[in-house]
Amino acid sequence: MARSRSGRQRGDRAVFDALRDTIFPQIARLAQHRGDSTLRGWSAACASGEEPYTLNLLWRIDLQPQFPDLAFEMIATEVQPEMLVRAQNACYPVKTIRFTPPHWQKQAFTFTKNSGFKAPSFKDGFIL
């Protein structure tokens, strides 16, 4: 379990660096050793979805190339229906993604003039 102090798509940089550099790779190697084909996660209290989307981006862009035989699935739950609708829309204001790495922004987000940045292709593997 990892907790982040921020709901933005940057969160606590040290947490996401540790997930990318140490935690996810260790879990992935363990899953491969067990013969698992899917890593599964749960984002409790996902609010409007920034953190589970960030984890999905972290896996799909930075780590999945190292573990091509492993899929990643995330269950994201939220008790406030209006926040869950925002998460399902996967549309975020520019200020929300300003801390994401540029290569993530280029690969994952499409800018729409009226609604900010959308991450529709990175909703795969999500259950909201």
C-alpha cells in the first residue's frame, strides 16, 4: 500500500519514484516467479481518479516494456458519485497534469479546448 498526500497527477514525487524504481519491479518479478499474468491494484477513495490514472501511466509507459507478459488492472472506488463521474470522464485541467513527465503528457493526454486534458486511451484496465 502506498499513500500519497496529493490527489494531483504528480502526488508525492518520492512515492511515485519508489513505485517505479523499486516497488512495482519487485512485485512484477514476484508475479512472474509465481506464474501470474496480471498485477492487480485497488485505489480506495480515488476522488476524481488522478492517482489511479497516474499508477496506470506509470505501469503502462515506464514499466510494462520491462514486463511485457504482465497486465495491470486497477479497481478504483469512491463514495462520492460526482467524483466517480469525473474519474470516469478522465478529463483534467491543465494545472492538474503540469507535474507529469513530458513523455507521459505526449503519449497519454489529448488536449481539448473546452475541457482540458483527456486520457481516454489509458482507461484500459480500470474498473471504476
